[in-house]
Amino acid sequence: GRVDVVFLPDDSLLVAWMEVERDTGQWRVRRVTREGQPGRALVVAECEDPGRAGRARLGVLGGDAVFAWTGHVRRRVRALLLSIAYGDPS
């Protein structure tokens, strides 16, 4: 659930979503090539109370991606800069 998608400069996609297992949530990202080949999913953040977690947003900054999300505690915005290796689908 809670999906966001952004086009990267090489026309691939970066997809973010929350995956919930038991009572713990994980924000994950995965790159998908323009041919539809998915890369491996990477955990970028964890959430102890996924039912109260906010939303994630992706953006592009130069050749990198920005992953921003809100946590359920104090609703603070957090952000990560994700380096993208072009030419590698994972």
C-alpha cells in the first residue's frame, strides 16, 4: 500500500511502497527498467505502527532520487537521498 512512482532520467521508474508484515511496516523502493524488468526491493525505512504512518513521496534531484516520508510520531518529515546506478537494473 501507499505507493508513489517517479520517472528517472534514463526513463526507468523508481517505485516506493509500504510493506506490512505482522505489526511492522517497511518503506521499500524498487527500480523498474523501461522494459519492465524489476530490480530488487530495498528497505529504506522501518515503521513500528504502519496503520498510523504517513505517506512517502519520491522526487528526482539531478541523477539521484529523494525519498521523503512522515512518521507517526510527531509527524516529522524525514528524507533520504538515494544514489541511482544507471545501467544496472537493481
